[in-house]
Amino acid sequence: KAGPESPLVMVEYSSPNTNKPLHLGHVRNNLLGYSLCRILEANGNKVVKTNIVNDRGIHICKSMLAWKKYGNGETPASSGKKGDHLVGDYYVAFNQHYLEELAELQAKGMTKEQSEAASTLMAETREMLLAWEAGDPEVRQLWETMNGWVYAGFDETYKKLGVSFDKIYYESETYLLGKDVVLEGLEKGTFYRQEDGSVWADLTTDGLDEKVLLRGDGTSVYMTQDIGTASLRY
């Protein structure tokens, strides 16, 4: 059994997005993660089982915008669908409408790149993300409602799989900390800003690539919240 002097080990698994259901990759990840925790515990380690939920971002806004445009007030209760599946349907619907819009614009003579830049659906999604980051009450309310549907669906799946967590982190609670760290790194010269205003880390000297940390409009990416989460977890 683990005691006060036992090594402390953190294992992260699951880590889903709230714009679609858990898929086969998540099942594999959950079962491997939970099994690893049990093995580590059996070997006398103190284990913290963690999960980071990607509950905000452009992909989440796609599901939200599609529900707002095409949902007609549909809910898990009215449709009889599991909440995460219902929200996933709207993520698919967004993509279908987006591809139709691109096809229409390209039929008018635009290139693929021009049609993507001219897409009103994608522009509305970016506006929604900016509104979310600015704390717009209507956008936040819709976000909380739809995420609530997804969490109920996830909990059902976790229960069936027999997995659990000690600590769940949410990207919505870690991305601001990540932004602060990135801006601090920018001031110190660790990171650099490109002409479009985006902030990057240059890891080429370590045999890696350049990595975007903040978009040109100031919004966060996965890496932003990963930096914040790492800081919190430590």
C-alpha cells in the first residue's frame, strides 16, 4: 500500500473534446490509463488520475453555432439522444454546411483558399470564439448548456468502462494562465511575434518545429492551455 513516503505519480487519460462523443481511441486510452494506474498503485506508488477536458475553442464553437442555426431547440430529452451524441451531430452538421458553402463559392470562380477565407460560417465561428473569450453572457450560457449535455453522456460512458478520475482539469480554466505565461515569455524574448500578431515558440534548435502559442487575434490554441495546465499540475 502507498504511504506518506511513496513516490507520487500522475497519469493523464481520456482528455476528450466536448464537441463530439468519445470514440474508439478514447476507449483504448481510458482502459490503458486506468490499468496503468492500478499497476502503479499495486507497486506502492501514490497515483493521481487526471483528465484534461478540452471544453473551449474553435471546434466547440462549431457545434454551438450549428445548434444555434439548425437546432430548433433540440435537446437530449426532446430527441432521446445521449447528450454527447447530440452535440456531435451538430459538429457534423457544421462541417456539411461549411463544405456546401465552399463548393458554392468555388463554383463562382474562387480558389479553395479564397473560398475558405470568404466563408461566412467560419467567420461567425471565429466571432463566437471571440465573444466567448470576452465573456458574452448569451454565448457562455449556450456553451454551459451544451457542455452539460456532453458531460452527462461522458459520465455514462466512464461508468460503463469502469474508469474514474481524481482530478479533472478544464481548458476553460487553464487557458488564461497559459496566455499569461506566453505573454511573459514574449516579454523575456523566449517567444516571438509574427507580422500577423500571432505568438510562436522556435524549437528548431532542439530538432523540433516552430509552434504557434497564440493566434493573430489573441485567441488560444491547445498548446496555450497545455502550458497553463502543466503549471497548475506541478
